Amino acid sequence: MSDPALSIGLFYGSTTCYTEMAAEKIQAQLNSIFDAPVVSVFNIKDTALKQCEAFDILIFGISTWDFGELQEDWESSWEEVYQLNLAGKTVALFGLGDQYGYADWFQDALGMLHEALQPSGCHFIGEWPNSGYEFNQSKGLTEDKAHFVGLSLDDENQYDLTDQRIESWCHQLLDELV
């Protein structure tokens, strides 16, 4: 399924390397599905978010820290998020969080990023079912609360499910892109 014109930019912030590892797994899975190196990965600590405007398809990775806080690289770049022109672009999100230790804030940063990007004119894909998780509340849920606004990973408590969730989500993205 090679498409030489397809180019996906994956931008993430990572403090403990879990989001980075998830980004690399997503890159490998999508490159495998497309049988071509279609995904370029960027750590926002080293790359300005503005560079994402060069891609038509974007994936953003973010983790929730402590009591619903942004990961430090996203926090220091947060004002840039509001200045992005993503009109006509397709965007998928993934987030990492701890559903047991922070059950009242699980995936809050994912929801905050979704909310911040909404005015940019992008089209979101990749909602993920909220079944299989135990948490009290989350800003990362869709309006009907049946899905997260993007892939939800919990490497703290459900690391054994991460690879399968990434594989399923990447196939879902492909279906939504067609």
C-alpha cells in the first residue's frame, strides 16, 4: 500500500520516554502498513511546532502529568499551539496517562490539546473507545463520553496492552484516511 506522496508528521513531547516510545511504535506500525517511510517523527523539545504546518496529516502525542497538567515540553510550547494554521489538515492525537494514580485527571492533557487545536481548522480522526479503562473523569473524552478524542495509552498500568492498542489504532487511522 505504498503512496509516495503521503507524508505524516508526528510531533510529541516526552519526559520519561514513554511518549517517545509510543511515537516510535506508531511510526513503525504506520510505515509497515504503508510499506514505505511515510511518518517523520519530531520531539517538540527540539523542533518548533510551527514545522507541523508542512504536513497534511499530523499526529500529536502528549502525556498528562500529576493532577491534569501538561507535559513540560508541551507546556513551554503551549502558546504556539494556538497560533498554528491547520486549516484542511487531518489530525490524530494520542495520549499517555495513569488511570489509577490520577483517576480524576486521566488523559486531561489529551483533551486540552484537542480543545486548543479545534479552532485551527483541522479535521480530527482517531477517536478511541473508553472501554477497558478505569478512571473517574477525563477532559480527554468526546462529548458523548463514549470515546477518547484520540488513542489512550496507560503504560504505567496497562503496558501489556500498548502494542495491540497502537496496532489497532493505526489500522483505524488508515480506514479513516481512505
